[in-house]
Amino acid sequence: WLKLQLLLPPQQSFDLSVSLSWLQQKTEAIGVCSDQRMAPQAEDFASLRNTPGWLLVFFNNMFCGCAGFSIVLPTLWPYLRQMHSNTFFLAFVVAAYSVGEGLGGLVVGRLYTRHPAHPKALLLGNMVIGCGAALVFSLAPLFGDWYGPIVVLVCRFLSGFDNGGRQTIEQTFVGQFVPKQHLTTVGSRLGSCAVTGIMLGPAFGAPLQAIRFTVPVLGLFIDGNNAPGLVLCVACLMNIFVTAKYFNPHASGLVPSHHADLTSATTTPINLGPKPLPLGVFTCYAAFFAVNLFMASVETITPVVCQRLFGWGPCEDSSTCAYEPSQTYVNVLMTTGGLMSLLMSLIMAFWLGAKVFGREELVICVSLLVYVASNLMNMDWFGTLPAWRFVASYLLSTFLGGMMRGPSVALLSQIVGDHPQGPYMGTLFAVGALPRIVGPLIFVQLLDWPAPLSNADFPNVYDGPLPRTWLLYGSQVVIFAAILPLLLATRGPIRAHLAQVREHSSPGAVPNALRTPLLDHQETDVVAVV
């Protein structure tokens, strides 16, 4: 009331019938002042020293979440086998995490759009689900051999739901409050935390294999199979504590405390600028699908190929097998690939990310070309695939292929502009979950379908048909190559759309921090904005 009385000319009193055009001019004036006072400054994201506290919270959440994910994965099959399950059910348990991740992104993204003033509450609620799932995961043996595996399946689904929802909220928040030119840099730093967590998770889990004790009251035996679930629960509690204590968007001025009141339905909508370009959004989804298809192939089928083609991997029965250096080759290869991916993430985070702004499509095209080249190298031309070529392809793809994820997310955020980003980010993570859901099952079939030319005999490791790889990797060449023309064809329309978005977001317009992420059918009164 006082603000309105001070703004109105002296001869006028407070009246809602006052000229809307006059109020809009005053709104723009207040928007400029508020933009300078409340919007994050560019230098906050250019150096680690001045990184905002809320972004450090996101870094912590990403690291702990990915470390918790990777600490459980290596012991998942022994845990199910302990409850007399089979490998067929294991495939469903592995896929359940990605199903939950995709569904969590969709559901939580839309919840955040409807309740934009409560990102902290949504984050904490999501993390509580993940924490409870991790705890119950460790208690699965108490439910017996029949219900125990089902409990593991449900808990992995809920853990995926937590991860998908959390990443959707955080990525949407980053897209709203990080300057466009720093989105790739911030996204790469988040990716660095994720890769580091995934790499260190198994290292944290290795000492747990020595744990052997029984909980007196419950009669629950804790060993190296279910102890990782307890560590995942601790990681979730860490995320809850850090988010509850240090993530305060209202106090930081990022989300005004009266934000929810701005969704009052009236007759004068806020102009959010040009609507997201559907073709551009689809292109970003296709690029993100390609990234996750590549990751699913690298993570799931590489150990199988190494075992059947080269005899690398653990013994089928370690009690009857002497140690051989080749038993560690797969672990060494995947660890080296993880280090290469981490190195590229760090390069993007601290140097190359700032140079990518405005060149996102070019970086995505380069990564796709790398994917195509590496898969061509992995095809067994003329019936043979040398080990050196497979290793070189793996290291090339894990290093240069790591450039693609950050620019894909940053480009989508720019295309959406000032419109609500939650649903788009949620759909993005759901699309990314698809290849990780169906990929492991399809990859094995594509490896087995071509008729083998001979049999392999690797003592204590593998004895059976020597697989052909042309169908497995050739099909991926077709998918990655098909996305390249789409990027080239949409580059012009995307550039024109981004120019319109930047023109609308120029100084003098109502800043993002004051805009409510409304659905298309919702409207806001200009007086409420003032």
C-alpha cells in the first residue's frame, strides 16, 4: 500500500482503475532496480571463491547422490543372489532405478511449476523419500527370500525417483538464476561432482566388504551386501542436513517470500517472451538421449564385451582360480575412462565452458561425431576387433564425449527462456532415463544375435561363442548419425529464437527473480507485481 501511494501522483488516490499503462511503466522501473539488487551477479559464477552458497549445496547433493548410487550398484547382484533371486529379476531391479528417475523428473518438475515458491520444501520431501528407501533397502533380508527381492525393487525405484526429482529441481533453479553465459560452466561443475561421486563410490564401498555383525534387536545380519544401503542412507541424511541448513532461497532474495501470491488469477498476464521453440526443445531431447545412450553402452556392455572377446574380468569361481593381471583389466579400463571423463568435466568447468556460450550446437555436433567414430572403431570389421582398438575407442569417447551433457542442458534452458522450466527439465531427465532402462537388455541381445565365427576359451573367465560386435555398435552409429542432420537443420531456427529471447530479456524487462513460473493458462495482475 505504501509503495503504491508513493508511486502514484499526488493528485491521485489508490484506485485499481488507474491506467494500466502507467502502472506497467512503474513496474519496469521497479524491475530494473530489483534486478540489480536481487539477481545473481555474473562474477559469482566465474570463480569458485565467489560461488553462491545455494550452488555449493547443489554441488554437495550431486556428489553425495552419485556416490550413494555407485556404492550400491556393485553389490546389487550378490545381494539379490543372497536372497535366492535370479539374473532375470536383476534386470528389472537395475531398470527400476531409471524408471523411477524418469518418473520423478516428470512429477516433481510439474509440482515445482505449480509451487515455485517452495523449492526447498520439494527438495527436502524428495530427499526424505530417498533416505527411507535406502534404509529399507538394507532391511530387505528381514522380509524373507520371497518378499525381500521385491522390497529391493521398490526401494531402487524410490531411490531413482529421489534422484530424478532432485536433479530436476536443481537444474531448473540453475536455469532460472544463473546467467545464460555461465550455464555450461555451472552445468559442467555439477557434472564434475557427479563423475567424482560415481568414481569414489566403489572406493567407499570396498572397506564395507569386511563388515560382519548382527543387529541384536532385529536379528539383521549386516555384511558387505546390505551395508552400502546404510551408507546411502547416511549420504541422504547429509543432503537433507546441508539443504535444510544452507539452502535458503527466500533469505537470499532469489525467491521472494510473497512469490506464491503472484499467481492470483486476473486479467493482465505477464509477457514471458516467445514460447519455447518446439523443434529446438525436441533437438535438445534428442541430444540428451544420445548422451545417455552412450553412457548406458559404456557402463553396461563394456565389461561383457571385454570378458567374451578378450578374456578380461573376474574368475567365475575365485576359490579355484589363481590371480592373473587380466582379472583387473576391466576395472582399470573403466577407472581410466572415468578419470578421462572427469578431466573433460574439469576442463569444461574451469576453462572451456565459458567459451561454449553461443556455440552449444557446435559442441554437441563434435561429441556426436566422436560417438560415431568410436562406435565405428568398435565394429569387428572382417570378423576381428583388436584389443588396442577397443581400448583406444573407449578412452577417446569417454574423454571427448564428456563435452555434450552440459551444453545440451544449457541450450534447453536458453530455448525455454523465462517460461516455466520445470516441466521441460523433468521431461529431459525422463528422456535420458529411457536408454538406461531398455539399453542393458537390448545391448546383450544385439551382441548375441549375429552368428559367431568361432568359439572362445578363456580359462576360468569365459568359455563360449566369440560374439560379433558389428550389430551392437553399428546400430548406435545409425542413431548418433541420424541426430547430426537434425542439429544442422535446426541451427538456424534455434539461433533466431534465442535472439528473440535475449531481446525480450534485455534490461528494463521484469527480471526472472520477479517472474512467477506460470502455466500457460494462468495470469497475473500488474498491481500484484508492483
